[in-house]
Amino acid sequence: MDRNEFRSAAHAAIDDILGYFDSVPDRRVLPALEPGYLRPLIPENPPTEPETWEQIQEDVDTKIKPGLTHWQSPNFMAYYPASVTYPSILGEMYSAAFTAPAFNWLCSPACTEMETIVMDWVAKALGLPACFLSTSENLGGGVIQNSASDAIATMMVAARERRVRELVLAEGLEEGTTEYEERKMDCQPRLVAIASDQTHSSAAKGALIAGTRFRSVSTRLEENMEMTGPRLREVLEKCDKDGLVPYHLTMTFGTTNTCSVDRFAEIKAVLQEKPAWQRIWVHIDAAYAGASLVADEWQYIAKEFAEGVDSFNMNMHKWLLVNFDASVLFIRNRLDLTNALDITPTYLRNPYSDMGTVIDYRNWSISLGRRFRALKIWFVMRSYGLNGMKAHIRKTIGLGNIFADLIRGRADLFEIATKPGFCLTVFRVKNPQAQNSDSGAVCAKDEVADGITKKVYELINSRGEIFITSTVVDGVYVIRVVSANPMAEEKYVRNAFDIIVRTTEEVLQQK
Amino acid sequence: MDRNEFRSAAHAAIDDILGYFDSVPDRRVLPALEPGYLRPLIPENPPTEPETWEQIQEDVDTKIKPGLTHWQSPNFMAYYPASVTYPSILGEMYSAAFTAPAFNWLCSPACTEMETIVMDWVAKALGLPACFLSTSENLGGGVIQNSASDAIATMMVAARERRVRELVLAEGLEEGTTEYEERKMDCQPRLVAIASDQTHSSAAKGALIAGTRFRSVSTRLEENMEMTGPRLREVLEKCDKDGLVPYHLTMTFGTTNTCSVDRFAEIKAVLQEKPAWQRIWVHIDAAYAGASLVADEWQYIAKEFAEGVDSFNMNMHKWLLVNFDASVLFIRNRLDLTNALDITPTYLRNPYSDMGTVIDYRNWSISLGRRFRALKIWFVMRSYGLNGMKAHIRKTIGLGNIFADLIRGRADLFEIATKPGFCLTVFRVKNPQAQNSDSGAVCAKDEVADGITKKVYELINSRGEIFITSTVVDGVYVIRVVSANPMAEEKYVRNAFDIIVRTTEEVLQQK
């Protein structure tokens, strides 16, 4: 493909992409096909001779598009959203063109420096405490990670190394010695990472990757599925009793199941109760709901992170208009990261790194190389401006509130399970035979309600007009509806509600 | 930015990208600027109101491009290349447009299925043994990872879990019990990962991430910096003596410093000597040189991986025409991975995953979500065809051979340190006062030669006409020259040689 062929191919691709976005609202959200649909459509072996762009684009149209789950559809109300916007696509184009592994400053100074600057922009846009800025005296800073899972696994490793180092150095041993390695290995097996049972599975996976234990704090519907101080204390005390050393705690701002917000102030107070607990690395996982912080009215939440929090991550690629991957991670003291991950061989050295005058992001992540992802964030923040980003958050939260009100308006059919918010409503279908529960009480366990709710959920997804997810919280089967993507509109929210009501009535009549 | 604004912005970006590529050969490879150049050029805060694409693109031109290290330049001869090609950029455009975290099949069937199919294409193109195909009876398969570092860290974790599970199950304990967790934690501290001292630093970093020990096998110039069977045996025996349990071995096909190839057959024979050594997970890191396998004349090397190798990775984003990130990882038994990494909560379940009829790539990597990277690989393989890919490899290897011959032709000035190959020549400037070493003997340690070589290297890079790297092998300071990117041409190789000769003569005259 020469330059002229590329120009016309790219123009054709742009038109095709525009056409795709135009068609998205009318497409079935979930493709109606069986696993293995694609293999018979693709040759068994790669071609020997070059093929033309026309052939390739034709196949994208006829073989790929029909197999996509359309996350941009306004009828996509499952999981959490995965945004893409036009300026973000432009960022990806430039990122590809400027390809550089950029594992250190010298490998592409613009790539490193723009990341530092843009991370400071993001921290300011989210109203994060100044301790997370790269310019802070405490040596804070931000880094773009592939995903929240990578961010959390990285924090676990950094926390493990920090805790073990403290323990071994306190015994008077010197790093680099055999005795040090032995004691380090003696200490590690006692370490335990803690999170609530509503924390994203990446916390348990991160603990596994780091080779440490994991304990979870239980949550209750009566407490809105939030991690509370007293329940955390129980787990910490049990660890103490078992001779385990808690080293990492994940607190969540917007859990995966219900978007609940852990009780930060209460939890931080518990961590102050014992010196060993004060040494626990505290991470805030705000992967989804963190996006709301761009709107001033939510920034009071971020004030909680000024003290007692070591790191914070959120995914711009969920609700903040940048396409995957754009997981932003902020850390209070970057030395905690680089002390853990820096393994510098000769071929990665360069004068500026040696002098410590530059940031080498290879020591901030599991990956060595990195893409120039700061560009797409920069492009989106400039194209929208802070006001555009705030407007997006406010509009979609408003749509979520409309949906929650619609559900509340049919109290004969539905019961809200947890406090709706941040575009998410979690509810179930009532058991028509159950006695009226007191208004305000939590959903009681009810197998009949579980069965009806599951049936409604499955029927809706099998028909593919909208796509929603279900989950189980505190033993109760519930449906989640979230509408927070850039194409979301009131008419789609109302349509989703109508489908849910219609399907519920259908299921109830069958009984 | 609306659809029409996007169309014209994208057209402008395409022209700008084409203009950038046109200008690359004439740009100084390394930007001439000091750390911190960018911050004064960018506003301290994100804009409140939206900005236009014209403003943004203007800033890319005036603020970003001058700060790039131009990896696509034919004068970039440092590290290893990081390719980008037109069809790969088209792949990124579609990947962004079709954004989906795609952590399981349902989240975008096309994304998952195309990855499986394309990984089989890649395995066939590289002539890998059939055991690495997704269709193999042994349940092999490939997955795209962010980088070789991620691939290797993931393999370490899978290997650690497999080894510990074997040890604990052999004692009759049952998974999920308290006793099992205790014994697992008892076993882990004895585990040790092994690699040669020429292995990429990601092996040591992977062992660190996995929380295990790391030991390296020394290499010698007399042995062309290859890991040998006898030297590995020494390390294994020392581990046995120290009560450590080797669980993971990285063998390298194309080391970072000198592109040496470890002695696979010899090493595998050593691993057969003891039952415990047979249980070691053997990983092949072919991050750079693995690309050569598309050319038939190198595929004999891959035959070594048919037995006794658990996993293999190479980075298409180095020498194989796909832009970062496209690190392909193949595994002999995917259950080794999913047994280690699968933590399935309710909200990630779906009927097809539960039945085991689909691949859920979230259990194949540290990241949960993933981009649709199979598209760019598919586009590149189709645009080039196998013949186009082979031609690229053969052309660039030929250029490397020309360069090595040029260096050999000035035996008065230069001495080749390790066997040149795969586009890389590793050499040093001779100490003019040293006695003529016997032809064929290895570079002797020589501080004067080190000093001159370093001076030549630094002078060349400071002038920025070409960009090369240096390293130290077996105590000898050497220069590495590699020219393997898509824009490489003979005239640039000859020009680089002329610059090196000229600079060497200049440095020698100053003495």
C-alpha cells in the first residue's frame, strides 16, 4: 500500500466509520449468532500475495460488523459504557503514526512529557487533591495504564514491595544481601490484600498476580452494598489473629454491581486504630464513577483522598469520552512505584534517566513499552473543553435519574435494590404473591422474585433490542440498567423502560 | 466535533500523517531538546470551552512533532525497530471505532473470534509447531498481549501457579481449603525463575511481579553470548543445593544486546536430566528475532519448539510491520493460563463462557479488557501477503549483512564482537595501540577500546544524523547498529557506516 493508496483507503475507512456510527442505533445491540460464526468465513491460511484495501474493507463490512456487540449503541445499557468519540479516534491515528515504544524519555520525549502534562490536566479536571500532581512536593504523579486491572495489579506489587521492605529494613537487614532476600521471602506469604466483596474482580486477580493472599469484606443490602468501617475492622482483626499482614486495601468509588461508594471517612478512621493498619496501602478504584468528578457537584468526594490514600485510578475509556485504553492512575509518591519496578539494564540507560531529571514510565507499569495515549486524552479534553465534559456527565446522570423515576413509578412491578446513581439503576421484578414489603425496606431474599427477574432479563437480551446485565447482590437477583454512553438520549431510556415493563407483564402472565 | 467536522479533521490528519512520513528521513532522528521542553508550551489547565481541530492539529505540528524520536526514520538504527505501516494505521482506526473492552466473547464476538483466527494465521506464517494452534488437540492457542513484558510476567504467574499446584496436590491437599492456601504460601518462597544474563530485563521484572526469586545464567563472548547447557546446569544445581525450586526458564531467540540465540537443543537436554527440572516452564522470548521466522530459511529454528517448550512470544510491533502494541504470545496448553488467572464473578458470566464453548481472553492476560488489535494484524497480513512479509525480512537482513561486511572491511578500525545477524551488527572501535589480536579470537577486555568506542558513540548520537545504541557485553563496551525498519535502504546503511568511520577517525586523531 503506497501513500496514495493509503490516502484513498483512509478516506474510505473514515466514511465507513461514519456510516457505522450512523447505523448503530438501528443495529441489534447484541449480534444474533453462535460461537464460531467467523471461522468458516475466513480463509484457513494467510494469503500469499497482497490483497487490496477494497477486499479488506468489504470483509470488515460483511464479516466483522455483524459480529460486533455495539457498545456505542444508545440501546447498550449493560455493564458500564465504553466510550469512543471523534477526537479520540483522531488521537489513535496520530498515536499509530508516531509509534514508539517510549519506554524512557529519550525514546520519544514528546510522548513522555505530554503524558505527564495531560495527567496533571486530568487530575485538575477531576478535582483530585494536589498531592496527585506531578508537580507536588510529595512526588506524586499520574500514568496511563492499559486497564484498571493493570493499574490495580501494579499497585499490589508496589504495595507488597513497600510493605516487605519496611518489615525487613526494620530488622536491620541490608538490601541486596542474601539475608535480605531470605527475609523478604519469609515475609511475603503472610501478606494479605483486602477489598469488599463488591470490589471489581481485578483486586482478587491483582493479589493473585502478586502472589499474596486475599480476603474480602462482606457487604449488605441494608448498607447499600458499601464497605463499612466496622465490617473492615472485623476482617483486619481476623487477619491479626491469624498472623497475617494486611498490606493493601481497595476502596471503591462506584462498585461494578451497584455503583455503591465505600464509606471512605469511616474506613480511614479504622485504619488509624493500629500502627500496622496505618501501613496499609490504600487504593481507590473509581474506574467507572470517577468520571463524575469532572462535574463540580461531585468533587466533594475527591476531598476524601487528600489524606490516607496512596493511589487512585479511573478509566476515561468508560464514561469519559476517550476510547479504550485510557486508564489513568495517580499515585501519591512515585518512588513507591519506581522502587518496586525499576530494573535498569545498560541498554535502557540514558544520560537524562541517570540524572533523575526525567520520568521513565517503564518503571510505572508492568509493560515496558507504551503507546502515545496521551494524545487522545489531550484531543478529547480540548475538543470538549471542561464544560463539554461536565455537560456529558450531567446529561447522562439526568437520564439515569429519569430511568430510576420510571422504575419507581411502577412500584407494583419493580423494587429498587440499591440507591440509584451515576446513571445506574439496580432493581428487580417483584414477586406478585409476596406481601407488600414496607416502603424503604431492603429487598428480601425471594426465590420467586429471583426467577421472574432472571426470566425477564434473559428474554430481553435474547430479543436484542436493548442489552442489559444482571447480577446477584447479597443473595438477591437483580437487573442493572445503565445508560451513559455518548449517544444516550431520553427516548432510548424511555424505550428501554417500555421494553422492560412489557416483558415483565408478559412473563407474569405466563406464570 | 460533529460528523462533518470529523470527516474534514480526519482528512486533514491523514494528509498531515503522510506529510510526516515524507519528512521523516530528513528530520534529525533524536530531537535536540532538553527535558521539560514541552511544559512551557502547553497551558497549565485544560480549556474550559471547546477548541477547534485546526488549533489542535497546529499544536501537534509545532509542539509534538519536534519532540518525537523518529523511530520510522531510516537513520534510526538504535535498539530494535518499532514499525508502523499504512494498513496497520487503518487497523487502529477501526479498532478505535469498534471500541469494546471485549473481556469475554459476548462483549464482542468478532473481536474474540478474529483474534483466535489471526493468531492461528500468525503461528502458521512463523512456521510454529502445530501444538501452538488454537485447533490443536493439546489445547494450544495464541493471544495478543500489550508487550513482551506483559507476556513474560503473565507466563511467570501461570508457571508459578502450575508448579505450586503440582507440589501441593502431590501432598494430597485439596484446592480451596485453608491447608491448601497455607502450603501454597509455604512453597512460593522457594520458587526461582531463571534466564541468561542476556535475557531482556522483563524476565527479572516478571519474576519480581510474580513475587519469586530470580537467578541468571552467565554468558561469554567466547560462546557468542548464548546461554549454553552446561552453564544452565551449574545454576540449576546451585538452586538444588540451596533448596530452591526452579519453575520458569526464559530462553531467548535474539537477545536484546547482541541478537544471540540460546542453545535450545542443548538446554532442553539438560532439563531432561532430573524429574524436577522437567517440570520447569520453558518460555521462548523471540520478541525481536522471531519475525525472521516468516522467511522459510529460518523456520528450522521453530522446529526446536515442537517439544519441551511451554510458550513463545514475539512482537510484531518490532520488525513485522504492525505498530505497537502487537505482542503475540502462544501457549501449548491454555488451561495452564486459565487455571491460573480465571476469577469469574457473576457479572462476567454468560451462557457461552459457562459452557466452555468460547474463549474468554480476560483469562489469558493481566488486563481484563482489550482492544481489537487483531484487526491491524489481519490488515497487515492481507495487505502484504506472506510474500510481502518475507520480502521485508529478507531485504532488511540483507542490509544488515551489507553493514556487517562494511565493518569487516575496515578491520584496521573495527572489531566485530558477536556474530552479526538479523539486521544487527555489534562491534567496537579497536584500540590502535593494542597488539593485533588473532583473527577469529573474541574481543579482549580493553579499557582504551572501551573509552574510544564510547566517545565515538556519544559523538554520533549528539550530532543526531543517525541514532544508534551502545551496550556492555561480557565487560566489553560495544556499539549496536540495526537497520530493520520499513524505510531502511542501502544508501542509509552506507551513510551510517560513513558517519561511523568519519567519527572514529576524528576521535582517534584527537587522542
